[in-house]
Amino acid sequence: MTTSPLMGRRHFVQGLALGAGALGIGGLGMSPAKLLASQGQTGAATLSGNTFNLAIGGADVNITGTTRPATLVNGSLPAPTLRWREGDTVTLNVTNYLPETTSIHWHGLLLPFQMDGVPGLSFDGIAPGETFTYRFPIKQNGTYWYHSHSGFQEQSGVYGAIVIDPAHADPEPVDRDYVMVLSDWSDEKPEQIYATLKKLSHYYNFNERTIFDTLRDFREKGVAQTLKDRHMWNTMRMSQSDLADVTGYTYTYLLNGRSPNANWTGLFKPGERVKLRFVNASAMTFFDIRIPGLDMTVVAMDGQPVKPVRFHECRLGVAETIDVIVTPQSKQAFTVFAQSIDRSGFARGTLTPDPAMSAPVPEMDPPPLLGHTEMGMGGMAGMNHGDMKGMNHDGMSHGEMNPAEMKHKGMRHGGDNNVPFAFVANNPDLAPRNSAVQHLDSEYGPGVDMRAMAPAAMLDDPGIGLRERDWKVLTYADMETAGGPPDSLMPDREIVLHLTGNMSRYMWSFNGIKFADSVPLELHHGERARITLVNDTMMTHPIHLHGLWSDLELGDGRLLRKHTITVKPGEKLSYLVRADAKGRWAYHCHLLYHMEAGMFREVRVVDNAAAKEARS
């Protein structure tokens, strides 16, 4: 057992990787040896065993050269890495030294819903000065993470990795094992970032098009086509460069708590098999990860083993984890390079056989521009866009997550068939008739300013900015859960959800209904439900269902078991869920400010008798 109390007052921490040894604990009358566990390679302690004491409190940190307040677990950024063993039962005593309620959510873990750590659903939260004891059995192994589910505490530092060793021999033994926690840090208070987005959603986007871009388009595409394109984007009140709400203008991107200049370093000997456990613990950032000169082999996704696939680059969504193995053969250094999806910044580290050796840092790619695929026109290839009457709707599910929200009024299809773009302003008359997907009445309100005309299957699409690579980019379609489908391929019923939003007002929702106005989605205990997501927005959304596995349908009888599923703009995908854990579960976009702005639902798993009684 390792205990790690934390001070209740703010204390200055100078440095980029905030280990407990940097906190000057001696001034508080505490023994540094008592605070420190084995110092992990993340810059935070690595705690192992069955019983843990975690303290959440305030500290001042200096990451950018400016001292700013943070919220930390046991005084470190990131929080301590927790190392458990499959089959054990763990006890975690979490004490709150903050002046407001806090919580810890164990992301991707199967546990009783009372231990899930979501205030308002699984418990009331941890009040100031109180200790809450989490206790649950470990039913899985792999790489996971934990974070606060209270306010914006996750953004200000309450996040850390979880490594669960298998009960039996690891099928992919390695010589070295490194946790790689990616995150985004801002010197601004998270509350200020959110308030700014609500006032001006594109405030942090410094990749906006300029007069020079327009002049170039005049030369390359002609004046008429350029003006037509500009009219289309202006009508939608959207920007082609709007890939990320919060960018490197305010963010510093971190690897294991270190900025790019601080350069986290991991050692190896040539010929060793090295496992890198990447955890995207950021609040808002998708990272494109590559190691120039070194191939990677994926062996697990979201903690679950997959059939090994060799690749060179991958996009890791917010809240996802991926385990890769690299085998550097030569005595040279390699740069671990993770650039943000909008190319406004990057995190980086170094793998090297010698701490004195380093490797060049690649230049960032130019910012990519959104196009027709992101506009929801990916499913219209080869079609006559002016005449869509022949579209085949057979086999499509037009159900809704809750009958009360459908209002049984039928689906509205709108008016003009000849709208030249798939995302339409908030006007039902602009919605195309006979569209490839039907939209609910609830999607025609002030909270929705865009809808996808023809969303497409994109599991084999690397995504914007990665499609033209000369090397292998890993996609969901490349992977499948090792050992074959982990559960039935046949659903008992289907649910269709649209990911919706109004970018200019910074409103986000499911089916046009924000969380405050929604009703819970009920799943019957034991049933196998298929959830189909349609992304009607031009933003990429990582969707996380607590407490239950999401088995992504890849086709040909293949499934990819995950806890967080990234849905690209204009994409339509489906996954199967076994409702095998009763209780109240959170279901939300894992972009922190999208969740806060309304893209959140409650899922209740109840027995059939209770569900029938509630509806009667």
C-alpha cells in the first residue's frame, strides 16, 4: 500500500513534469519518502497494489514560463499511474482538498455503477474535505485511464493512466513498457475558455482563410467557382479550417506532463521489444501519432487485444488508448511525434539508446481544409445530386432513442432537392427531399444549424489531413478484436442517434436535444442493442458509453471492442452494446466543452419488468 497525502493550500511547482519530489513537501512537515512511490517514467509516481490513497488538491504549476493554478492528484501532472492486476479487488480512498465537489471516473472499466464516479448519476460527488472510497473487482486487463467528471477539473490536471496486468501470461511480452500520456494544457482557466467559445466559437482558430488564399483560389479554380464555394461556406456560417475548437493558440501539448521543449525521453537497447501505451487524456485534442523511421504494431485498442497490424501513423481520439510495440534495431534516437488534428501544435518525446542522443523533430503539416466528405456528402459518390428520388432506403433504421422525443409526428424531409451542399442552415425548407438519412423534428431548432444529407461509412478512411500519406495510416477497419467476435452479431433492437450542434452558438446535443431537455435512454438488462450514430456536424466527436462495451461493426462478421468511438464529420457507423450492467450510466461526447454544452445523455439499464412499469 502507498499513501500520498496532498496539501490543502496552493503550493508553487516549478517544472514541466511534476513529480512529488518537486513539491517541497518537507516544508509541510511531511516526509518526501512517504509521499513518493516508485518514481514512474511519466514524471508522476507509479502506484501499485490493492489499496490506494489519492488526494485531489490545488497547486501552482509552471509549464509555459508563467505560474498558473492547476488541480492535481497527489501533487503531480499527470496524476500517478495506477498499476493493478486482473482478478484483484482494489480500494481507492479519494480525499477532496478543493473548495468544490470533485470526483474520479475510471474510464473504460467494468464496475458497479455506484463506483463509476459521475456526480448526479452514480453518486453525489466528493464534497470538500470528505473522502470517498471506491472499491471494485478488476475484470479486465490493458491500458485505461482515470479523470475527474466534475466541472472542468479534467482540463486543469485531474487525469492519469491505469495499467492492468493480465492474470495470465501476456500474449505480447516485451522488454520495456512505457506509458505515454498525451494531454493539452492552457494557462487560461477552463471556465474562461468555455465562456470564450460560447461568445465566439472560432476565437482560437488562427488558420482562417485570408485574402491571399482567395487570390490563389481565383488562379487555381477560377473566379466563379471560388465565389460559389465562398457563398456556400458563408451560408452555412462555417469555416473550412474549423477542425478544432481549442487550438495551439492557447494550448501547450504535453507528453507525460512535458512540453515539447522539455522532451520526455525513454531508453531502449537495440533489438528490444518496447511497448508504448498511448493514452489521449486531453480535453479537446485529437493527436496524429508517428515515429519517423520506426514502424509500429498495434496490439491493443482501448485496453482490448486486437490482431496485430503494422502501421506508420494513427489518429488517436480524445479518451482513446492504443498499445503499440516498436523494435528499434539501430543505435539511434527516434522522435515520438504527435501533432494536433488542426496542425496548431504538437507533443513530442524521444526514444533513444543514449540520453545524450536526440532525433530531428518533423515539421508540422499544413492545416487541412474541410471538404465535401466532411459536409456529409461522402455517401453520394456517383449519384445525381439534383435528382435523389431513386435513393434506396431499404435496410436503414429510422428509429429514435426514445419514443417521447419522436412525438410520433414522422420524419421531416424538408423542401428543395437541389441544395448544392449537404450541411444546411437552420431552415427546414433547405433540407433535401428523399435524403439518405431521415432527420427528426427535434433536429429543426435553434440548437442545430447543420444536417448531413448523405452520411457515409468511413471506417477505412484515415480522416482529414491523413488521406494523402505515402505511408500506412491505421484505421478502425484495419483492426478487429483478437479471438473473433466477443459477443453476438445480432441485435435485439436498433437505436439511431444524430450528433448535432450549432457551431456559431456553441450548442451541442444528440438529436438536437441538449442534456438538460433530454430523457434517459433505457436499455433492457441483457439485451443486445445496435446503436447507429450519424454525425450531422463538421466536427469529429469521440463518443463514450460508460460501464458497457461498444462493439464496433466492421463488416464481414468482424467487431472491434472499444469504450470510446470516434465519429468523423459526415460519418455513419454502428456498434453493438450488451446491456449487462444495471444502473445509471453516462453517455457523451468526450470533448470536454461539447459535453458541457449539452452532448450528454443518461443511459439506464433496467430489467424488462421495471421498464414496462415505468412506461405504464
